[in-house]
Amino acid sequence: MKRIEINKMKSFFLLLAFIPLLFTVGCSDDMGEAVQYKLLEEIPEPTQINFVGHWLNEGEREHFVRNIAREYEFKNQDVKINLKFPEEIYYDELDRKSNEKFTARVIDEGITDWDILRINGEYREVYDILGDPDWAKKNLVDFSQIEKFKEGTVPELLTKESMDAWNGVIPGPFVEGQYWALWCNRNVAKKVGIEVKQFGMTFDDFIFYLKAVKDYNQANPKDKIKAIFESYVWETTQAIAINLYASLLDSPEEFLSQKITEKRLMAWEKTLEALELISSFDPIDPTWRETEWAETQEDFLNEEYLFYINGSWMYNIWSGIDKVRTLNCMPTEFPGFKPHKIYPAAYQVTWGVLKNAPHKQEAVDFILAMNTPEIAEAWSRYTKCPTGIKGNLVSTNFGGDQFENFANYVQTKFGTNIYRYYESGIWVLNDNFSAEKMNFREVIEGEMTAEEAMRRLRRKIGR
């Protein structure tokens, strides 16, 4: 009885399966084509978001951007992300201002195919070109007014200071966090017989490390190690002086002040005396004025230097060259006379949506999709850098590798008590007195004494 019922059911389903076939056979060829055309016509073309990316050829950071675009397209089948990198559109490696020039041109022309621009924290640079302090407010979507954006952002960055940096708006998420470090090659440290501190390095520690390199070179004249990398293309050793100087001041506000005080002058004098002592160990390769930065990035991996000063993005550049040798690289805290109260780091807005974008709302939705814990964790995992997006990994305890530990250390210890590195390159006492203008270079290379450098400085300011 049961077998008969099952057979009846099978027959019923077979009949159902054949009905569409019978219908198709009974239709004319023209009708079949019409039905097919109508079905195709009802499938809308996906909306294309034209997106200027970032970090081409920078290892995991490039993968991060490409994966964001791919995953968003997969989850949103009605959207296509047209990702183009600056190098494919306008970037000129000989013109370091080519990015802000492109942004300014797009805004100035008023009509664009682009939805999302790479703005990369460059408010001031674009302002200098356009001459309009309100260029961001007039032309970019203000994400500070969007609740979903505020929910996904580290609260310490939702401040008046963040809005002041863009003259009253926040034009996008703080995807990229970065810190500066005194990178150490651990194999070189072992070779010269030292163990370099990752955190809390004192000035005396630093001198001990430089002495170890000099002693090694004297004992091994055919296998010399260079203590500190430097390049004329991008001079970075002054960061040592800036951070020594900052460690002598009592607060971030005092360091960031533009007021020349006797206390700040005395702090710089002690810094110059420290540089004079550093110079006695010949730490900088005398050929640095012929050293191309882009062409010598592998030298640190090749164990030619003990220290290399630069940002956390170097992990991505080096891992793109050789992942295994990159594991020998360790970011360390700059030396200080006392514990630092402020540190060179930044959280910057990488992308902005144009108000006159062809697909503004779709672009806003895409940018908001970046401002989530999943993206924060992916960024930390891929790039080993901090981020201003709220997520689980940005506040975890130590326990990862040396890169994640350092990112967590900077974020946990300093919070928003940070300054952008380029600021340290511009000034020490105020806009008129940068480290370079105050004879930093002459003292660290042993061409001038600290006493003479200070005498010249006091003569300039009449004190």
C-alpha cells in the first residue's frame, strides 16, 4: 500500500517537472526569445563606485584594500567597486604633492566621475593649493553627523580637535593608525652582543647600544655594521633628537607650545649635549647624502644596520620584500631621558566621499562598511598597525608578535597624546626654529659642539 502511494507521488512530481518543458515547446521561437529578453532586462546593472585606493605594492596593506572591495561586492551584488590606485591614475613618484594636487583639481573642476578620493589626512596641503579653508566642509561628506559612523569610531577621536583638523568636519573613518619607531634588527643586535629594549629605552641604553656597534666594528673591520640608517631623500634621524627633547618636558601641551621659554631652551640644550655624545660613536653612515630611500629599503633586512627610523608602515613594505626576514625587525620606543608623555603617531582619515559624487549614497554606505569591528581586526591583522576604528583587537592585552605588541603599547599608553611626525620635522621651539635650523645635523655629525650650537640659537632669539 505504501509503495503504491510513493509511486503516485513520484508520478506527480515528474508531471510538475515536465510542465515548463511542455510550455516551452508549445511556444513560438519569437515568444521564447521575448521571455528571455524580458528576464535579462529586469536584471539591473550594478552601481559602480569609482574609488581611489591606497598602498599599491605595500604588501598586506594593498591586500587589505583589495579584500575590502571584493568582500563588499560579494555581500552587495548590486554594487561594483571600481578600485584604481593613484599609481594607475595620477601619481608621480618625483612629485610628493601629486596626491593633493589631484584632489585639488577634482574639486576645482566641480564635475567628476570619482566618488571616493584618497585624502590621506592632507587638509592643509589641499588648502595651500586651493586657498580655501572651507574646501573640505564644502566638498566632502561630513561623517561626524552620521550616527553609524560615531558608533564605530574610537571615542577619543570624536573630538573638536579632530574636526578642527579639517576645519569643522570629519570626512571619513580613521582607518589608518600609524606610529613611528626606532626599528631594530634583532639579528644585528645579537651579532654585536646586545639585547635591545622594545619599551622604555633610556638615553643611557641607547648610548650602550651605539658603543656596542662601534666596538664590534673596531674588532671586525671587514664586517662593519652601520648604527643608524639615513637618507637624503627622507631625513629621519632628527626624530631621535625630537623625542629626547620631548621627554624632558612635563606635558604634551608644553611640547606642542609655540612659546619660547627658558625651560624649553634648556631642554633643547641638554638634547644638543646628548647629540654631541652620540656623534662620538659615528652612528650615521657618511655616505647618507648619496643614499636613495626607495632603493635601499632592503638594506635593513640585509642586516646592514642596527637601527632604522620610520613609521609602522615599514612592516608592510618589508614583508612585501621578504616575510621571513621581516620577523627580525622589531619596532622599539624612541629613547628618552624620562618616560615619554607624548609620542609620534597619528590616526588619519584616508578616504573622503565627494558631495557631488555620481553615486554619493552608495559611496557613503561603502565607507561606513569600513568602520566596523571586523575591518578594525582585519587592519590590525594585516598591517600590524593601530586603527581609529572601534574593534576587539585594538584594546587587547599584549600576547601577539613584536609588531602587534608595539601597536597596542602605543595606543594603550599614549591614547591621543600623540603628534604627527611631520610636525616634529617642522619645529622644536616654534615655526622658525626646526631641529635642522637649530644645527641638529652639525652636532650629531660632530661638525659643531653643543655649546656653539646653543650660542648661535640664543643669539638668533636675543636670549
